Amino acid sequence: MLEVVGNRVLIKPKDLEVKTESGIVISYGSDEKRHKMATMEGTVAGIGPLAWKDWGDGSNWVEVGDRVIFAQYAGKLVVDPETKEEFFVINDEDCQVRIK
């Protein structure tokens, strides 16, 4: 299990393959285009204890489960050793937009 530390935010990248009810897999564009899209949108999976503490009133403006857009080349791709899921670890300041 990954534990988020400091001012970091753990992001689960957007799934770029959609499976229809009949089982057909729809893929979005070329591998390069898909990679660029995945590195810009995802779901917050964890928030470090110091995230956004030095911003204004110190409250988090996103919560676990929120969808966000973040800087394209931000952070580092990591793999959870238990589940083998991929996540991005980014700085709190690289979280740019919350999607409602």
C-alpha cells in the first residue's frame, strides 16, 4: 500500500479504455496521444498531511475521490507493489483544476 507524505497528492490516471456493455473495448487514439491524455487527468487517491497547508487558510481544495486535471509533466509515475496499479505522485501545486 502506498502512503502519501508531505505536500504530495496521489492521482489514479484516467482510464483510457472503455468497455461497452457488449464487451467491445474502445481505445482513445494512438499510444502517444493516450499517454498524454492520461498524464493530465485522474482521480485523487490520497493526500499528504502537508498538502495545501501553506496556501491561504490551509484547507484542502480537493478530497479523495475528486477528479482533477494536473500539469502534464508533473510528478512521478509509481506502481503500488501490492495491487500493481499505476499512480502519479504530484506536488499539491500541480493540481490545477477540480472537475465537478
